[in-house]
Amino acid sequence: MHLISVAIDVWVMTVCRSFLQIAIRQIIMSSRQKGVLMRHKLNFLGSLILLLAACCSPLFAFQFEPLVQNFDVSGPDATKTFTITNDSDDIIAVVVSALVRTQDAEGNEVNSDASRYFNIQPSRILIQPQSSQIVRVQYRGPRTLPQELSFRIVAEQIPYSQGRTSSSGSMFNFLYVFRSSAYVLPSEIRENVAVAGVVDNGDGSLAITLTNNGNVHQILYDAQLTLQDASGNTVTLSGSDALPGISGSNILAGATWTKSIPFPEGLEGGSSYRASLSYDFDIRNQ
């Protein structure tokens, strides 16, 4: 099975490269034309190149594992290891860094430098072909935490061409970035995500505001939202279609954010609403 998969991948990449080279030549020829026809051709061929370039690239130049780590503030578990594996036939260069992770009012992730919180060794690495490198990450931030701290440990490939042995003929080089989740846990864990507000947007959607009053992040597995309007009509919603942006989402400790969901059938519009949220919680699966 593995040999067949590899053979198919190589064939697909070879075909894609051939089409990509043809597309490049067509763009050069089109650039000599004038008018609307040229613009249409350029737009089409530009989109085609992006698609073919993706096909021509290996799935991953390297791997970075694990993708989630929980740190203690001190002791043996204040240090964790990550493994970078170079699956390619060339030397690659990777830089490992840390970012603070917070969320804005819409639940979007916001990052800032977290170098003062971690000691990363080594942080700049050359990895030989078909080999791996262990990276040790030690938390060195505050020892007393009222709530969990959330971070990203980022492994970013950077350009490096010395000693390159493979010659793919591709006109594109792809650099990959892996972003793992890292959490520094408080000594006591409290979970409590609640609905802080429900508003009819007047456009066929409801704005649902959630707040994490606990001291650890929550991934809202199997989330169920129960809503009741002023007339007593009640509905219970679940799944990603009914709760887009909520079901399965991660709400960080101390975060409050708002998502809009389709207006549920069975509720009166423009009403006041009562709401409750339930979900499965297990810190080991976070």
C-alpha cells in the first residue's frame, strides 16, 4: 500500500510540473497581447499556477510533534520536548520560537512575543535529510498562576540552499510553519464557560456571547445551546451547522467572544432570550 501511494504521488507531481511549465510559457505569451482577452487569460492562468504549485509541492517538508503540550510551572513537567523530523532529501533550516496566545472579541487568535516565558534549546537548527532533532522547551515564567497561560510553540522553516542535493525542477520553493498549542496549567483547575448574552441581529442570525469564567481553556466538544424566548418557546441546538464558530471551538481562559449563528426555527424574533450551554469537559483531551 505504501509503495503504491508513493508511486501515485510521484506521478501526480511529475504531471503537475509539466502543466506548470506550460502555464508559465502561456503567461509569457499572453503578456504580449493587449486588451480584455489578455486580462482574462492572466487571471485564469494565475489561478491555475497556484493550484498546480500546490500539487507540485510535497505534502510536508518536515513534521513537528506533538501539537499540544501541557506545562507545569516548576518541576520535571516545566520542561517538554518537541521532535522535528526532516522527511525530505535535503538539509532544512528551522527556527523554533514561542508566542503568547490570546483571543479578541470575535474569537480570533492574537499573538505576541513570548520569548521571556521560555528557554528553547536549540532554537535555530539545521536538520540533515531523513533525520530528526529533539527540541527542549523550558517554561521560566511566573510560578503562581491564577489562570492558565496559553502559548504557541512555532517551528518555522527558513530558506536554506547549501548542500541541496535534490533537483526537482520546480519553480517554487515552499516553506512550512507548524504551530503547536502550549498551556501552562494552574495548580487548581476550574472550568466554567457560560452564555453572557444573546441578541437578535435582525438579519436572520443571533449573536451569542460566551465567556470563560474558569481558569483553563475549553474546547467545546459536543456543545449544546438551549435558548428560550420571552414567550417560553425553547429550542436546543447542537452541531456545527446550528452552532458555527461555537461547536468544537476553543475558548481560552478569561476570554469573552461573540459568534453569530443562524436564527433558530421556533423562536420569536426581536425577543429577549435566556440561554444555557453544556459541553463535555476533560482536561486530558484539551
